[in-house]
Amino acid sequence: MRISIFGLGYVGTVSAGCFAFDGHEVIGIDPVQTKVDLINSGRSPIIEADIGEIVASMIESGALRATTDPMRAICESELSFVCVGTPSQPNGNLDLTHVRRACEQIGEALKQKAAWHVVVVRSTILPGTMHKIVIPVLEEWSGKKAGVDFGICHNPEFLREGSAVNDFNDPPKTVIGELDKASGDKLASLYAKLKAPLIRTDLETAEMVKYGDNCWHALKIGFANELGNLCKSLGIDGHAVMKIFCQDRKLNISPAYLMPGFAFGGSCLPKDLRALSYRAKMHDVQMPILFSILPSNEMQVNKGLQLILAPGHRRIGILGFSFKAGTDDLRESPIIELIERLIGKGYDLRIYDKNVNVASLVGANRDFILNRIPHISRLMVGDIDAVLSHAQTVVVGTKDPDFSSVLDRLHDGQVLVDLVRIADRRSEEGKYDGICW
């Protein structure tokens, strides 16, 4: 394929060299003449393992070249990558000056080009940037329609400094956000030889993925450092603790607990967070990440309550109120917290959970429910139908398979508030509202 790459910084240089090495014809574009001259002389403008040798060999073979002329680059390619920088502004927002300028140049060149061309933004951009800035600027300067006269994709990169070439050739995943299928098909063909999962999605999801990754990496480092600081104050080797922690690939290093939804509860997580926070404070160890988890969890409870109250209905039905499906454990269940608040506000409730029977509860579980919500027995009903016949707003609180068909059983005027994603769909005003989707 004939590829043009706008921006010969870190991502652009690595991408240009590696695509050329894969057999494509690549032309790099940068307004800085020094970078262009370095590339054309067979030298890399960045310091990165292996890329210097790759650039030198690709220049010698003729597969790679560079220019300051965007018009020429567009005319001589069929697919363009935008790899320009998106630095921070003083207020934390992204400075999109370079992205906007690249799009203006590409759009101006597309005006003169009859052949189909695909524009791929590889720069890290916030969700909404493709639709609010990139596409409008391209359309304004080209006089053409995105998805009709030219293609558009977002293709976030996952390159780490120091191992970028290896990451390019062996990525954890390849993500393509596409406006149209034809553009996605063309871009996907570039990555056909890679073994990594190829995920094709919409533009906004692709834009958000990179931020999810980087914020998670930052959180992991901060978490490990906070735990390590507390370990040292207690005379424990923090590395020994985290080496054991990382051996758990079933729960700790896995998709477990990483799907957005309602607040956590149960007999372990809240209790253990409180205990560890108390111990840290006793030793004057500051742990802002760990200290903020319970307040963050409380915010999710509040968000769930607001979703339930939003339709303005007085009759509420709750399906599932143990702290998770398949258990009768009610200790610190966030659904119990919701029920308590709704009762306090005077709402008319009916609740159902096949795993919970007040008469059979014993010990701490029985004490918890009778002390927190003494009138729970009069609110409970024997089946799903009893909840549906009563409620104007139905709340799904646990991922019990029995609740999967509830959405299809609603009558006109009923609203389903889904706290666990029992239905794999997006929110639909007046009928279905998911807490994080």
C-alpha cells in the first residue's frame, strides 16, 4: 500500500519505518525541515531501539522517504496517518493545533484528488474529537463528505518508549474506529499479518480506549506505590507482596471486576478498605488512591439513586438485592442502601430475590437486614411478575439469569433501570437506562 504519515515525531517515525519494513511504500510529512532531512539521509529523528537501523535500510531500499509538501504526499498515497503531537494546555485540555493543521492540509489536498483516500488519525485525542473537529475540518477544506467521498478511521497506538518497534510488531491489540466499513477494511488489511486481536468499533469508543489504557496504567503504578509505602512502614517487603499479587491471573490480573456497573459491597471489600485505611493513618502514611475508593463507591450509589428517581415514578420494583447474584449475603449490599433511601423518601417498593428469604436468614445476615430495614418482609414478593405488575420503574440489581428477559416483558410506560447490564444494549430514554452505558 502507498502510505503517507503526517508528523515525524515518536509515533510517526516508528510507524513510518515499520510500515516500510512490512513492504509498504511510505512517505513522511513534517513541517520541520531538519526532521525531513534526517529521514532522507537515513537517520532517525528520535532515539529508539532498532528504529535507526530500520530507517537507514528503508531509505536505502527506496521504501521510505520524507517531504515537507503535504499536497505531494496525498497525491502519491492512498492512505494517510495523522501522527502529530497533542500536548497539554495549561488547563489540562489537549492542544489540537497540530491535528487541526494536518487536517486542513489533507483536506486541501483531497480537494484536488479524485481517487478515494482514507484518513486515519493515530494521535491520541479525546472522545468526540473525530466528529467535532477532524471530520468537520476535513470536509470544510476538501469540499467533500466523510464516509462518502473519502474514508475516516481512528487507530490509537499502543507504543511504549524503549520498546516501540517490538510493540508495533507484537501489539496487545489493534483497535480500528471506523466511520464507514470500506475505510475499516482498507486499514485492517495493513494489520492482517499481526497475531494480536483486531477490534473494529465506532470512532468514539476507539478514541476512549487509549485513555482507558493509560489511566489504568497510571492507577496500577499509583496503587503499587501506595501499598508499597504502607508495607515499608509495617516492615514488609512491598515487592514480595506484589510479586505474589501478580501471580493471581484469575482475579487480580484479568478482566475480573473491570466491567462498569453499580457499586461494590459484601462482607470483604468495604471492611478491608476501611481497615487498611485506618492502619495507614495510624502510621501517618498517605494513600490518596486507596482512601478515595469508598467515597467513589458512594458516588456510584448516589448515581444509581438518581437514575431511579429521574422518571418521577412513585412505584418502584427491585429485582435482586443481595450484594451479588447467586448469594443470600446482604451485608453492605449497595442495593440495600438504595432500598433504605427509597423507603426514607416515601416510595412504594416491591422487591424480589429468589435467594433471600428472611425467615431462613441466620446470624450476621439476619441481624443486618432486620436492623437496617426492619420492614423488609412486607416489601418482598414471591416472583418477578409481582414486581412487574406493581412497578412503574423496575430496577435490576443483580445479574441473575432469570432477569434477562425482563426488558421484553415491560408494558408501555414502564422504565427499566439496569445496574448490572442484564441487557446488552444502550440506554433508551423513557424505557431503558443503564448506569454506565
